[in-house]
Amino acid sequence: MAESTFTPPPDPGINPEQGLAHLRAFLSVASTGSIAKSSDDIFKASSAITRSIRELEKALGTVLFERKPRGMLMNAYGEAVMRRAVRIRDQAEQTADELCRSKALGAISRNVVFNLMFSGKKLQLLEQLSELRHLSAAAEKLGVSQAGASMSLSRIESAIGQPLFHRMIQGMVATDTADKLVAAGKRIFAELRHMEADLSALAGTQQGTVIVGALPLGRTYILPMAIANALKSFPKIRVKTVEAPYDVLVSRLRTGDIDMILGALRPEAMCRGLITEKLFSDRIGIMARAGHPLAGHPQIQLDELLNEQWILPRTDAPGRRLIDDSFAELGLAPPEASVETGDLAIVRQLLCGSDMLTAISPRQLRVEVESGAIVELPVPLGQTTRQIGLTLRDGALLPPIAHSILDSIRLYARDLPTHCKTIRRLAGEPAQTPEGR
């Protein structure tokens, strides 16, 4: 272990503009072991390279090299940065090669694209324009003038040799080239975010940010308990959750905006470039308020519910497909949704305040079921099981703090039957004591 210590930067996270600007000098010095050799390697003055290394060390909060008479030798922190820097360089090269190979895009300079991948300021501008679609909004978000942002975009497009945004009435719409540049930039920013966590883990302080995409089933119990458990061991880590439909979450997972998704797993055909891990099986039940006219019936057939008002998930949600299939198994047309929502707070209030029904996992309403406010109706259904688990990006190198969240999620998913006794009984699972597990 190197004698240098890790002192986190005053602001959370590593500034992409500072971090990327100096990484190329770092990569050269790390490979050549010498400031002088790096000067020849990347055609920069020795003083400029020395300044870049010092600025990078200041931004990261730690010394990365041991200065020896025979040259610059990476310490353990430098080796950790090197792992991320190589991944960033590989991403830059991959993006440059991909754009240059595309005949539909015309002639694009590989060096221009490669250099762009190491300009945090330019990548941030493209990202904000892609998301906000208005130059004024992007400029305000980045804290620059609109004129400055406009000039920067013009220079980027001039260097690339083609427009990156269509100027439309509804705003600026990213071209395919811009989409590829933005996606690559986001993956590079994710590497910088994880770099901070890698360094803190090496120092034994375990800090940084983990971003979790949360689908409905995981939000009510498993994820909150997993986060609380991880924070007991690592109180300095930060956890952000993103609640959105699956297609939005998986898009952000692919670009590195989020680190993992917890929820219903999708078919293999939808998971190209992803890794899925099954945690447990879940099922759908028909739920209603405790005082619902049907709540006291010993058994109810599915066709008796055709005229009820329904709260259902979106048409593309796995739970919606399962309930539609249950009706189809009996030759019945699926129910029409009076309310279509994935918001559990809305579902709860509608159930408790009306005679509407919903088809949902009983586990998602665990608190209301255990309190007696909501009950599961005795309705025989067809095959309504689904697999719940984790979805990760293939090839992602998650830092230790992300693995602490993953391990906590696995822990609470494994012990779910013990923690949710009422739901276990509803699901028809046998009683099980801790000694019998």
C-alpha cells in the first residue's frame, strides 16, 4: 500500500471537465513512466503534463505516483485510476471506430471523435441538449451563457463535419450521431463516478454514489431494507433511486446512468447486452378493500369480475400481461382498465377509497394486507407467476459500494418469506421457522 492517503474532493463526485481533461496525460505517464517521454508521446510540454498530473491528483484527492529519480511509478491509487482510465480510453476508441465505420454518416475524423470523448465540458453540453432540447435550458443547467453554448456547439459540429441536432419547432432533436456520442459520454461519466468509489474503497472509507433503478415490486420492502442495511456498514455512501418504466430504466442502465435494476425480469430477447439474476418468484392476486361487497365470498370465479372497475398496470408491464393471459385461459376478454397506472400510492388510495379492483402482487401491498385494510379476493387464476431479480449491464465494472447494495438486496430477497409472514400465507407457502430454513 502506498503511503499517500485519500482525501475526498470537497464536492461530491469527480468533475467530468477536470477529470477527463487530465486523464490522457495520466495514461501517457502511467505507460511511459516519465514526464519527458510523455511529452514526446502526446506532443505536450513537460510543464503542461506535470500540471495535468497535479490537477488530476488534486481533483481525486490523492497522490497517484511516487516521484523517483528513475521516473514516475504508480502507487495503488494510481493503479485504481488506471483501470478506469483504460476503460474510458477503450470507450473513446470504440465510439470513434463505430462512427468512422458508418458509411451513412459520411466522413468523420477519428481523432476528432476520440478527442471529443475526453472533453467533459463538450460532452455535458451534448447530453443536456439531447435531454432538454433547448439551447437556453442547456446553457442555464450548465451555468454558461446561451451565446457561449451556441458557439461551443457550432465548433463541435464543425469539427465533426455534420449537424448533431435537427432544429425543429418543438426544439432541438438529436441526430443518430449525437445519440451515439451522448450514450458514450454517459458511460464515460459513469466510469468517473465509480473512480471515486474505487479510491475510497482502497482507503477503507467506502464512499461514493450508487444509483438503483426501482421497478414497483422492489420499492415497497426489499430495496428500502437493503439500502438501510448497507448504510449501517457504510454510512458515507450515497444511494439514489430512479423510479420509471422498464424501458426508460434499461436505457439508462445501458448508458451507465444507473448501476442496476431491481424488479420483474424480462424475456431473454429483451436483455441483449444485459445480465439478469433471478432472486425469487412472485405471483399476481386480485386485491380489494376490506369492506368490498365481494370480500366475504368463499370463492369467486374470474368471469364474475368482468363488470368491475379495474386499476391495472400499463399494457406493456409484465403484471398486465399475466392478468390478461389469465382471462384468456378461460376464454374471457381481458378487463378494460378504468385507471391505468404504475404508481403504487395511487393504487392504494383508489383501492381503499372505492370498490375498484386491481391485479397486483400481494407483496406490493404488504403493509395494507397485514393491517387488514386490503384483502386478496379468493379468485382462482391461471399461471400468474413471474421472476423477480436484478438486471445489470454486461461489461460494467461496479465499485465495491455497488456490490454492498447488491449483496443486501440478495439478503432480503432470500429472507423474504421470513420477513413477510402474512404474504407467505397468502401465497400458500408452508410455514417456516428460522431454524427450519
